[in-house]
Amino acid sequence: MTDYLLLLLGMGLVTYVPRWLPLHYLSRRSLPEGFVQWLELIPPAILSALLLPALTLDGDTRHLDLLRPELWVALPTFGFAWWTRSLGGTVVVGMLLFWLAGKVNPMWFAWW
């Protein structure tokens, strides 16, 4: 039992300390404006790196597929999110568009 408790405490410490140290030391200092602007770009970069392959690449073969319904649903959903800045509305619009995309045969739009 004590082995598990020590393991749990060690895992908590290893998780907590690397997050606390930068917060502790950088909270007393002002960061350069250019560095702060660069840090603000990290969340959109990570989000796009996660979303773009899921929206444009097809399954295990990983080939580019521009007829994926996920891509065509995401474009107007991103537009709605940008225009309204409403998280709840974006989720509802995305779900509605994805439901509608399931009713459409993608081969209707394949002209090549």
C-alpha cells in the first residue's frame, strides 16, 4: 500500500513541479512584448496541427481527400465561430451541418 502511495505522490510531484516552476519565476517578471505575441500564436498553431490532418487526410492510407464531409462541415462552422464568437452556437451549427452532410452523397459533387 505504501508503494502505491509513494508512486502516486511521485507522479503528482513530477507533474506539478514542471508547471509550477515557470509560473513561480516568470510571474514576477515582465516578458518582452514580442515574446508574449509569439506565445499567443501557440494555441492556434497546435489546434490547426491537430485539425488539418483529421479534416483532409483519409484514414489509414493517409492520402489527401478533399471530399471528406468533415472538411466541408468544418469550413462554415469555422466561419460561424469567427463571426459570432459563440461556443455553444458553434457546437450546434457544427452538429447540424454534420447531420446534414450525412444526408448528402459525396459522389454528387465528384466531377472528376
